Amino acid sequence: MALLMILITCFMAILATSQPCQTPEDFVAVTSPGHIMIGGLFAIHEKMLSSEDESRRPQIQKCVGFEVSAFLQTLAMIHSIEMINNSTLLSGVKLGYEIYDTCTEVTAAMAATLRFLSKFNCSRETVEFQCDYSNYMPRVKAVIGAGYSEITMAVSRMLNLQLIPQVSYESTAEILSDKIRFPSFLRTVPSDFYQTKAMAHLIQKSGWNWIGIITTDDDYGRLALDTFAIQAAANNVCIAFKEVFPAFLSDNTIEVMINQTLEKIIAEAQVNVIVVFLRRFHVFNLFNKAIERNIHKIWIASDNWSTATKIITIPNVKKLGKVVGFTFRRGNISSFHAFLQTLHTYPNDNNKPLREYAILFSDCEHVKDSDLSQCISNRSQGALTYKVKEDVKRNFFMRNDFLWHYTEPGLIHSIQLAVFALGYAIRDLCQARDCQNPNAFQPWELLDVLKNVTFTDGGNSFHFDAHGDLNIGYDVVLWKEINGHMTIAKMAEYDLQNDVFIIPNQEAKNEFRNLKQTLSKCSKECSPGEMKKTTRSQHICCYECVSCPENHYSNQTDMDHCVLCNNETHWAPVRSAMCLEKEVEYLNWNDSLALLLVALSLLGIIFVLAIGIIFTRNLNTPVVKSSGGLVVCYVILLCHFLNFASTGFFIGEPQDFTCKTRQTLFGVSFTLCISCILMKSLKILLAFSFDPNLQNFLKCLYKPIPIIFTCTGIQVIICILWLIFAAPTVEENVSLPRVIILECEEGSTLAFGTMLGYIAILAFICFIFAFKGRKLPENYNEAKFITFGMLIYFIAWITFIPVYATTFGKYLPAVEIIVILISNYGILCCTFFPKCYVILCKQETNTKSAFLELIYSYSSHSAGNLAMSHASLDSISSNITTTHPSPRGNSAAWQKSKDLQVQPFAQTCRDNGTKVSKTFPRKRISSI
């Protein structure tokens, strides 16, 4: 601190004796007395004149390059203060001002700040060193400015020493919102945080992701670059190149950097959008060079130069392409326009910039308006003779519309807000004080009130936020050529709080749509159905487009990855832009295979009905009687009917009822069918067996109705337990990639296997009994055909097991239907078709006499075999009629007939050429 004060004191001593400033008063640009003094800092000139003298002294250099736009900003501050003085806001209190020209240099701005910090009413113009500045009265109560953030930061660090309020109208560097480092700084414009965010949002919204950025090598440029880079990355926007210009025009390397930057722009042909954070004189020189090289791009302008008339009026500026800029919200500045109309009557004794403008104007009075600003800037490079002709004064106010043309409404409004904020804060502070006395309050007291003040302008209310910012938003503007002249057209408004662009009309929407037609991408846009693929060596915005794999999709352009579909309900083919709903499949009634199986089932039902009719019409024939009678046949045919009908429950959309019914219906009906056939096999074996031991065993075993009910009842119990504890249910099988299989989940594989296994056991027993009786009389014997039927059943269901285990999809029920049909057809055909053949085609054999003759022949043959094997022949003699003595060797047959208590009947036949008379039990005949 001590070192700083020594430097300040030395600098003030130098300032008093240096040239061209003879006294500190010579350094003041504009001044006006008042009870409360407000300081102002404006870059009225664009640079300081460099000296070739190597032994140059530390003195304030001459400023050159008169800036009309900055001159208008100075007038805006003067006009706003006069509006307050002429109003009733501060009754009896007049605001004065001291405005300095910073010459766009930190050095000049700091020199002016030293003047602000100097002690009030002190003839020595010094800054006193104190440990506590609470009671220190500086020259000014507050400062308006500066414009450039680089200058503002330097000034603010000095003003912080005494907490003098500083209200900037243009400095937007984000760091200035830090109240720890800049506690006395406020501004009437948003932070660059919002501007860079809006820029990145606009770029992303327009479909650009490969851009360049040009900025200055100062605090403002570096901070803007860093903030924009963060915002761009958040919006998936990549920066192809970053070019940094020297901050001040006095730097001789600017021309070199401009040429290098233009070469870079030409080399990066895919970059068609360039963000420019530069000062006005940088942009002016850059665009002039770019026009010479015929560079056509889209330029994103910062608020610093987006409405600069000096740049807009560059000849052939339209050849550069399109300029889209961000500017501060406009307000009502009609009073400023009226002020400019009467500017010629304004005294210029204490207004050096006004006097200089009049002199420069006199030198350029014959230049057309489009070149007048450049002429004034060029003329101000040399020495001025402060002498104005009378006719020039007359022309001066006749061409005041030239100044209005160079007015930047956003900046003028921002300056008005800064002055009004101070005016309202002073009003609130002076309500209980006599502010006609300059010592009525200290600057730091004004700062406390200013932070919380609410003020109005044009009917709108404003206040500073916690960071000292006035977030009024931005206007998005587009440079357009109308009637051969470039103009600034408002495209949209940017809402800071909601981060959205408000587009006012259809014309603006069309302008946005036209912007999107320009491509600025490193890689070709990936269409929906594709995703970006990058490598480590590539930039994130430089990529290849690859197709989305199966079951993945991308429904937007340039997606980083494909989205996985919900595998349970949706699927997607390769390179899909959307997920498709999986089709629900099951064995539908319209399916060709289902129709074939239904036809076969109906054919089987027709066969069953036909057989029932045939058997009913031939009820008393030996073939029907030998089949067990009509009741047994009807039961078996009913079982076959139910088996064929059960196949219908396997077709169509599965329901809980059909899933539970189909297996139980088949299992119970098929078990009943096998049980009846088992009893028939047992009965046949019992009737034709001549082994006494086997006869006795079969007699004890043969209980038809209990056995049928027992065998079927066990299956019923199995099915009931299955339905109670693990019933089949409808289930969606989503394991297939493109379809959902609606199927019946059997609930318990063990129960399902038990049901089928139990049927298989019964069928095997039936097969054994039938196999034993396979050599009985051929025309009437069922045992052989039952054996074939059981073999067909076993082959079908043994094949079913591996096929069912490996089959997947909607045709799985068809496998079981086919097996049911094969086994059902096999047993039906083997059981009934031979009998139907005899009934229909061999009616001569379907008589009682023919049947008895066949049975006798078989019995005689069997009895002879028994005799030859030393078996008892008594059973044969029992069959001889009472009128004929029992033949020798037939006593066994005779005894058997007595045991069965049946009446023998006579039959004469020849055995081995000898005529004999034999008998056969009637009961056996009827039981076959």
C-alpha cells in the first residue's frame, strides 16, 4: 500500500509538469460544476500517439483516432445528468461531472482515476495516504465507466481503496461480478456469462458445431474465451481454432496477427461460423482485410461491436457474409435524439470533444455520410487547429442526423440507466441530508444505497442483483442490406432467466431458418439411425457415422450413442430411427399349419362319428360283440372324440382357461381310452389262455369297472394337484428379438411329465397284454392291432420329447397337436378300422357260424399243441357234446367247460384228416 501511494504521489507530480497537459485541468475532457460531482471515463480516441523517442518521459501522450460512437456516449452521460438536473428528482441539488478520455489505454484511465481519488478542495491535487478512508472526501462521489473491461478492472482496483461507486455501461467481463475482488463495481449490462451462454445456445440451435473464435489478449478477451469454451462444450460445440489479437491498437503486431488469422480462416474451409470478441478498431481492420481476400462467413458479434456504425458502413461489408450480433436491450432514447438536434447550440467551452468534433467535421464537410466517420478518425491523427469557420457551424447542425445514425441505442440506454441509478440513489441518501453541501455523505455511503436502489426508466423498473449486475437481457440482431445500405434488424430477444430466444414474428423465424442452411461442421451430419464414432486422436466434433446395431435406435441427428430399445416389448432393425413394437405371435386360427391340423382333427372326429354309426347299426353282429359291446366302444370313441377336440385348445390366443383345459382334457380322456383298451386286452387274453396258472391270475385281476375307474382316477388326481399347486398360465415369451410369443407356460414340468409318464405306463401294460394275445383268430382278434396302436403311440411320444424340448416359438403347440393326432389316429385306426372293414367288406365272415368255426379251429389247434407238449387235454374233452363221448386226450377242455358252467355246443370238424365232434364254451365266445 505504501509503495502504491508513493507511485501515485510521484505520478501526480509528473502529471503537473508534463506535456501536452500543462495542468491537470488540461487532462479533463468535459467538465461541469455541481453540488455532487460524478466522474466519467470514455474512450473518445482509439489510441495514444506512439513516440519514436527512446528517452521518452513518463508523460500523458497525445490521443488520436477520434471515435464518433464514444463521443456520442459522452454526450449521453451529459444529457442524462442534465435530465436529472432539470427534473424534480433532486430538488435543489445539482449534479456536476468530470469526464476523461481514456484513449482506450489503461495508463490514461489510471491517470484520470488518480484525479478522482485526489482530495476534494485540495489545491495540490494529491491523494493522501490513510489507514481508514471512511472520512476521506475524494474529488467525485461516483464514476460512470469505463467501457472496456480491461480498463474497468484497473480503474476498479484503484476505486476499491475508497469504495467509490463505479457503474459501468459496457464492461461485461464475468470476473467483475466477483464482489470480493471488485466490491464497489456495478454495471447496467449483463455479465459475459450470459452472453457466451446465449452465443453457444444460438450456435447449437442453428446446427453448427465447428467454429472459430477471435479475441483480444487482455482480461476481457481471455475471460470471454474461457467462458465461451465452457458454454460451447456444454452445447456440444467445438472450437476449431482460437486466434488472439494484441489488445491495443498501438501494438505494431496487429497487422501480422490479422493476416495470420485470415490465413487460418481460409485453411479451415469447414469452419463457416466465427465468434468475434474484439474491440471496434480490431474488427474494422479485420473486416477490411477479409473483404480484400473475399472471405465469406457467418460472424457472431459480441455486444462490443455488434451495432458499431463505423463497421457497418465499411464499403462492401456485405461480401463478408452474415453478421449476427448480441446487443444490450434498447430503451426509449427519443429525448437523446432531440438533444442531438440542438447540439449546435450547446456551449463547447468546457467540452473539448465537442470542439474537436466540430473542427474535424469542418475538414470533412464535403465527404458523404458513409465515409464521414472514417474521415474524422483519419483527420484526428495529426495536430488540430482549434478554429472553426462560421459556415461550418451552420453545416454542423444541418447534418446532425449523421450523429443519430452513429448512435448505438443499447449503449445509450445503458448509460442512461447508470446515471439514473446514481440519481435515484442520491435522492434516497439525501432525503435526510443537505446534499447542497458536498460533504453531506461519503462515497461508500452512496455505494450501500446504490446496491439496493430501485429506479425507473420509460415506465420499467430496474435494480441490481447480488453481484451488482443489471440483467436486462439481450437483443439478437442481424445485419441486413436494405435499399443498398446495411442496417441492423432485430431478430429475437434472449431471456436470461429461462435461456430461451423469443422470436417476435414470422420474418425473424425465416431469418433463423436461413441461418441454418449454412453448414459449419467438422464431419457430415449423422442422420437418425446412425451414431457418432470418434477415436482418441479425433476431436469430439470430428467423427464417423456408423449404423445403430439391432435393437438400438437414434431418432435425432448427430447422436453420440444409440439408445437401447425395451427388449421386452420393442425391437429395432439395424440403422433404425425408432423402436418398433414387437408383434405378439401365437398359433393363430388363420395360420396354414393350424388350418391343416384343425382339418385333421375334424377328419378324426368325422371318423369317430362314422364308426359310432357303423357300430350302432351292426350292434348284434359278432364283430361288435367281440369288441366288448356297444358301451365300451362308445366310451372309447368318446375318448377319441375328446382327444381330437382337445387340439382346438392349443390353437388361438392363449387364455388361462384354455391353458388349464387343454392338457387336463387330453390327459384324462387319453387315460380313459387306454384304460378301456387295457381291459379289452386283458379280457381277450383271459378268454383264449389255456394256461391254468395264467387263467387263475387273470380271473383275479379282471375287474373291468374298478380298474377303469382306478386308472382314470389316478390321472384325475394328478391333474387336480397340478391345477392347484402349479397351474398352467399364459406367459409372454420376450426372449426372441422381434416378436413376443404368447404361450401357455405349463406351470410345473414335473406335473406335465408325470401326466404323460402315467399314460405311458398304462400304454406299456396294455402293450404287454396285447402282445400276449397277438396270435388269436385273425379276423376277430384286436390284440395284434392294439399292439400296433401302442407301438405308434410310443414312437410318437418318444419322438415328441426331443422335438418339444428343442422347438421354440409359436409353433411349439403344433408339435404337441401333431403328436396327439398321430397317437390318436394310430389307436383309432388300429382298434376300429379292421372291424369296420369286416363289417363293411366281409359280411360273410361277420356271422355267428363263421365266427364259431374260426374260434373252434383256433381252440382245437391250441389244445393239440397243449397235448403235444404233455399238457392236460381235459379242457378239450369238456367241449365235446353230451351225445358224443369225450375224445381221448380232451378231458382238460371238458373240465374247463365245467368250471366255467357253460352249455357245450356241437361242432364237427376234421383234425389231421380224422372227423371228430367237439364242443367250445359259449361264454368264452361271447367274451372275445
